[in-house]
Amino acid sequence: GENVEQHPSTLSVQEGDSAVIKCTYSDSASNYFPWYKQELGKRPQLIIDIRSNVGEKKDQRIAVTLNKTAKHFSLHITETQPEDSAVYFCAASIGTGNQFYFGTGTSLTVIP
Amino acid sequence: DVKVTQSSRYLVKRTGEKVFLECVQDMDHENMFWYRQDPGLGLRLIYFSYDVKMKEKGDIPEGYSVSREKKERFSLILESASTNQTSMYLCASSGTRGADTQYFGPGTRLTVL
């Protein structure tokens, strides 16, 4: 089956700096890549997603890039703010059956 | 706005007890999922369901079973709870059989003593 690896497991940045989280996947049939943010004690919430027919997608300070050849995708957060502090999960889906394969998460801390 | 609810936020049970965790979604979603979340291991899929009375094993189904008698409701059952099943359990739902966003419930923190 699909295997998703996520790095780093922890990340600390100064407020205003950028943060980058990277994920790799193993199955070239994967075609949907969501990113979730989970604040402490809360449910994971979708923040951005990308499909395999697109190389990049942006939403204000958040962007995701996808390299299908290398089988990796990344989350970029610019101008980080303390409220960006959370655990971020990437996932890959082959589409058939809609099963998601999650990375192990990145704990992001934004230092004021 | 999608709403996924879970029957309990916190649950404490004893070893050997039968435990029921219930999830309800109000968006007429076909797909429903049960995950457990443990530090450093991310979200691991236990079981999922495409439709009423249908179920598929995920990556870690051992020690669990599920029931989906109604489209909006998906139950996770621990037949005989063990201490290694102490975890956060998250339910999710999604709308189609193709690639589509999953929406999560608030989670149930289960402690097995």
C-alpha cells in the first residue's frame, strides 16, 4: 500500500519567518494530497489540498507544491504567526475508496 | 457546514469491558472512517465504510470491529478492551468514493485501566 513520510517531526520558527514541511509518498497512483492542521485538543481541520493535475496552489499565507516525478509535496507557510502553532499532517489518497494515508505529523511552534 | 459528532469526549473503561464509540455525520456522506491517533504515529486507519452495512479493514483492525446500520452512523466496537487500546479515537466522513476531503469529529480520548 501507500507509504507517506513527513519531515521534520518538530519545527520551531520565529514569528514572521517561513515554515516548510515536506512529505514523500510511494504510490504513483496517488492523486489527492490534503494538509490538515490540528490545534491542541481540537480536531484536524483541512487547510489546503492539491490534486495531481496541479503543481502548486496558494491560499493567502499558505501554499502547497507537488512534484509528481519525485513523489513529494510540501506545505509552505509564510509570515508565520503564533496562531499557526499546531500539528500539521499531510496525507495522500489514491482516490479509489477514498482511503487517506497520513504522515506522522509535524509539530510547529511559532515563537513570538 | 459539515458536522461530525462523536458520542463521548472522554471515556474510562476497565480491561475486558466491551466499549462502543459512536460517530454521527449530518451531510449524507457515503464514506466514514475510524482512526486512532497516538503521539509520533500520526493517524492510523482502523476501519472504514463505503455504505450502509459495508466495511473494510484499515491498517490496524485487530481488536476492533465496526457497525454501520444507518448511513449517518458508524460505530467502533472494542470487544474486550485492553490497555494498549488507550488512545485518541477520531471519526471522519467524506462525500464520494473518489478523492474527497475527509471531515473529522472532535475525538474520543479512551483510557483503559
